[in-house]
Amino acid sequence: MSIGLRVRLSVMMFLQYFVFGTWLAVLPIHLESKGVGLSAGQTGWVMSVYGFGAILGPFLLGQLADRYMATERVMAFAHLLGGFLLIGAAYATGFWPIFGLLFLYCNLYMPTMGLSNSLTFRAAGEGNQDAFPGIRLWGTIGWIAAGWLFTFYRQAPEILKPLYDLVGEPGTRDCLRLAGVSSFIYGLYCFSLPHTPPVQAKVEPGKHSTNPIVESLELMRFPSFAVVVVTAGLIGIMLAFYFACEGLFLKDIGIPEEQVGFYMSFGQIAEIVCMALVPLAVRTMGIKTTMIIGASAWAVRFGLSILGQPQWLMISTITLHGFAFGFFFVVAQMYVDKAAGPDIKATAQNFLIFVIYGIGTIVGSVGTGPVRDYFDNKWPGIWAGPTILTILCIIMFALLFKEEEIRKPVVVTKRSQV
């Protein structure tokens, strides 16, 4: 792979997760701030929007990219329109306007997570799959930069006073305003990405071509593929629970709200190290052991959070998020790319996004409301559930996953460019 191509794909990943990282970590604090005033249950529902976005959006946009339109053009459309929706949500008040705008936005954004993966794998070529973690880690750097920029924006009034005079004093709603501006920039950048038109599987004589959604679902017939998907979905519940609760947890243990995004970026800093280690880990330990290590990091992270103190230890546990995400979810994406045929890779990646960020997010985010209410916002009880469920997931995965069960790709021919 050329250096120029690697740089272009790395910038894509940086912007992809810069947009997401700007609003996701701080949004719960904004929703329960004095200016908005949503309840714990309402906050949980709003935080579920990216789960709903991962259910319908990925299959529609994924199929569009697999069958009808070049991937980079689908992504450009999604991010340009998404920028308007984010800025609109920043000025919205009340549950339904915020929920509706973010619901529409996430149906555009969430599919682009899988599309950015499939575009990277396509552009890199079959022989360069090991390059994916190194490119994907720039998404992690983008997430970190988003948290730091938001903290800087909130704490540098003298430097940014001319900007404040133009757009208003900084506040928690800026997590959405900054994300909206970033989305416009990313949408324009997408037009510069490698042209990635659809490909079509070579259909054998006497057989009819099938829908990529159906073909992706048919992969569930492979036992190990099904185990990866189910386990990823269950761990996805814990991922959503983390994002819906961690910012509020940090605030309760004494972290200033304007610094929450900065401290939560520690997980992504650790993720950079893990991304660099993923190819070596997979080569030396295999997919199964690497993913077990990643899931175990989640269990340890939630288990230590039950303690609630000291503050330095709670902050330190955030770094385990990096190991959990890099060693589990990124390796799962690599596995799915190997298992899927070339003509359904975008849809297959979005199927995984659907399970993790769709079903998992809705269950995890909506569940935070009744869980927080039941335990009266006492964090030891709140963190106990994710700890137990993650341990059960590790046991299930260790017993049922067989690494050698990977589907071989079929021969493909290029489809006409769109």
C-alpha cells in the first residue's frame, strides 16, 4: 500500500470518529443540564438513538454501497446532511425534538462506520488486511482530539473570545455544534477518497443473484460467525451502558463537567497502543485468545468501578476501555471481513454494526434509566450488572468459538461504476 493511500484512509478514520467523539461522551451531561433538564429515563432513550440508527440505516446505506452507488459518495451525502441535523439538535429543547433530530442523524451516521471499514479493506486490497488496525487507530486519535478540543473550547474564553462573540458563550450544547461543523468538513473530504464502486459476485449458470442483506444473514449458519456476532452484541450492551453512564459517574466522583471529555479520552489513548499491537496479537495468539483478552478488560474495568474510589483508580480504569475495544471489537471486524464474500463486505460490516451499535445500544442505553433509578444512582449496584454479564460472555465465547470456521470468498467481477 502506498504512503499516500494510507494517509488518505487515516484522515478518513480521524474525521469519522472525531465527529462521534465530540458529542457522545458529553451528551448525557448536556441532556441533564439546567437548560434541557431531561430525566434519567429520557436521557437513556436519547442515548439509544445511535442504536436505532444502527438498525435500519446500515442495511439501507450498506446495500446502496454494495449494489448501486460508490461508497465514498454515500458517505459524503450522509455527513453533509448530518451536519445540519446535529446543529439543529444543539438548539433544540425538550425530549421529542432532541430525540427526533438525533434519531434522523444517527440513521445517517451509523452506517458510515461500517462503510469506512469496508472502504478501507477494499482500498488496501486482500493482501494488506494487517494494515487495517494501523489505519483504524487514527479514528481513535480523532476521538481523543475531539475530547481535548471540547475541553479547550470550554476553558479558553480569552483566546476564543472573538468566536464566542459570534456564536455565543460556550456550554454543553457545543458538543453538538462542534460535531455539526466537523460533519460538514468530513462530508466534503469524502469526495477525495478512493473511488469505491460496487462489486458483483460472479453468478454461476442457472443460479440467481441474491440480496446482500440475505447473504449477510446467511453467514449466521456458520457456528463461529454466529458466536462472534452474538457475543459482540452482548458486549455492545456493555459499551452502550459505559457511554451512557461514565460521564455522569465521573461527575459524581468529583470531575468537573468541562473536563469529562478529556478524562474519557484516556481510554482512546490506550486504544492507540492496542491498535498497534492487534496484528501481532492475532498472529501470535490467534483471533480467539485476542478477543478473550479484550472482553476480559471490560470485566476488570466494570469490576473496579464498583469500588467507586479512590478517584485516581477510577480514572485509571478508563484506560482498560482501549484494550477492550481494540482487542475485541476491531478483531471482530477483521474476522467479519474474512468471513464475508467480496460483494457483501459493506453489508456484512454493517450487520456487525447493527448488532453492536443497534440492538446492543438500545438495550444498554434504555436500560440505564431503570437501573439508575432502581439503585438510586448508587454506582456499586449500577456497575455490578455489566460486570456479571461480561464474565458470562467470556465463558460462552471461550467454549463455543472455533477459529478455523471462516468462509472462503468467492470470485468477483467489477460492476459498472456509479
